[in-house]
Amino acid sequence: MRSKPETIANVSVKEYSFSKKQIQGVVKASQFRWTFIWSFHKGLLTVNPPLGRALIEDALLRFLLKKDYELEAGNEYKFTISAKF
């Protein structure tokens, strides 16, 4: 039986601002690296650079929605994506 393809994504929260109502950070998966800003009061996620953004955007948003109250600036987090990058 084949194992399911997966990639581990590493998230680093750089800033969690309640006054701006946003989280800024970096996410790395395989050889890719993106910066992100999540404006949680608007539900808007911005991921840069655009190269490979489609690979991470939905999975990152699901992670942020699930863990937003547990996230703290300066901490590192991991989640699994059901795809091989």
C-alpha cells in the first residue's frame, strides 16, 4: 500500500497585532518560502511571492483559522499538507 503524499510546512509568526487585527509571518514548505499577512478581522490572507502560492494558500488559511488563538509572535509551528511539493 502506498503512503499518502505529504509535505510538512513550518510557520514562523513574526507579529501578532490585536490593534492592527493581523498576523504576519513566514511559511516554509519543501524548497519554497513565503511571507504572509492574515487580516483576521477581514478574513483576508495575503501570501508572497506569487510563485507557488497556490500550493500553500488554502492549507495555510485552514491552519490559521484552526490555531489563531494559540499562535504567539516569535513561535514556530508545523502542519501537514496532503500533497508532495
